[in-house]
Amino acid sequence: MQNIRLTITGMHCGGCVKSVTRVLEELEGVEQVKVMLEGYADIQFDENNVSISQLIDAIEDAGFDATA
């Protein structure tokens, strides 16, 4: 397992937090997600099943910007 904190911009409400949480939880290999409106997500994931770039791509596909 690996832990990472991603910086996320563009979230403005609880609905944004739920959207980001949902897209991350749907990824195979993501074990735990905590998304905060302050602009970050703490993610625990299995690096054998999902990469950091896949995490970022999922967030960006949901309409937000993310960086490691």
C-alpha cells in the first residue's frame, strides 16, 4: 500500500468533494480516500493496481485539476 496527498483545485462545495471521492473510490486498487474542500485528497492505494497518474487523470476527468 502507498499513501499520497494530491492537491486539487476547482472544488467549491460539498458536491465537488463527493464527485472527487466517488471517481477515486471507483478505481481498482484505491483502498481509502479522504477528500477535503480545502483542496487536497489523501489516498491510500495499491500501486500494483493503480498509478498516481491514473488517480490524477480520474480527478481531471471529473472536471478538476490535480497535482502530486
